[in-house]
Amino acid sequence: MIPSSVKGNNMKKAIYIWILCLGGLFLSQQTMAQRGHGTREHNNNKSYKQSQRNRRQQVKAYKQNNRAHYNNRNNYSRNDRRVFAPNRGHYNNRPQPVYRGRRIARAPVGHGVFRPAPWAARHHYGYDRHVYFPDYHAFYDARRHGYVYRHGGRWIFSQALPSFMVGLNWNNVRLQYLQGVPMTAYPQDYYDTYVNRYPALSFNLNVNL
């Protein structure tokens, strides 16, 4: 027979071993749980850092796109100004209408500086035909918008009003339009025709007293 004391010792050893096994199992489970929790925290930290890095890259790309957009818009504006600057100068250089009362005397197309004729508004002249002044043997060249008259045996052209026509009463001044004469022609070439057709008066009633 096994003594009771031996049986008691064996029972104590078995209980002790069983407690140790349970404690080891519990510790191993805690260790595994902590290891898994640490892995999750590590993964979470890694994901957070990656998301922050992606966000910074997106913000950087957005700023670069905006900068490129505004640069392109500025370049377009500069190109637009370069393209249309000559046009602005062209329109600025176009002759402007000259107002005479309620009628507009528009500048003709030609060369040189346009000076509105003082008699144009009185006679409703549109600068579309050459004009002959029979009493003064002078022409108005509509293409060059100036006067042609004889002086010293030759024809003189001047954009200014001749001195012998200054101070006239333009309501009474006779004038004739050159019919069928192209604008590109020189009006003085038709002098012989018009001097015979419209002879000058022997007296002048057109000078203001």
C-alpha cells in the first residue's frame, strides 16, 4: 500500500503542475494578445503616416496645377495684348469725324493730315468728289484733301486754304463737282474742260466786307 503521506505529496505536485500550466497558458495568451495589439498599432501608425504623406503630395500637386494655370493665363493675356496692340493703334490712328453743327463731315481716305474744308458743311460736301471753284481757278483734291491752284505758271498743291480764298462768304461761293472724274485722277488735268464749261465771273461778290 502507498502511504497516505505520499499520496498527499503527489496530489500537491499535480495541483502545483496544473496551476503552473494554467499560468503559462494565461501568460502566453496575454503575450500573443499584446503582440497582436502592438502589430495593429504599428500598422495603424504606418497607415496614418502614409495618409499624411499622400495628403501632402496632393496639396503640393494642387498648388502646382494652380500655379501653372495662372501662368498660362498670364501668358495668354500678354499674347493677347501683343496681338491686339497694333489693332488698338490702328483704330486710334483712324481719322475721326469732325462735327459741323448737326452734320458730320467724315474724313476722307487719303494721305497726309486731314483738315476739314470750311465750306464743306455749307454745301453738304461728303469728300467723295473733286471740286472746282470757277471764280478762283482752283480745285479741291478729294483724294489728297487739299487745294490745287495756279501760281507762277504752274500748279501748286496745298492742304491749307489758299490766301486768296481766306475770308470768303462760303454761302455765296460757287463750286462745281467734277462729274465722272475718278478719285485717283488729278483734278487739274481737267482744267481746260471746266474753265470753258464754267467761266469765272468778272466781279466777285463773295468777299466779306
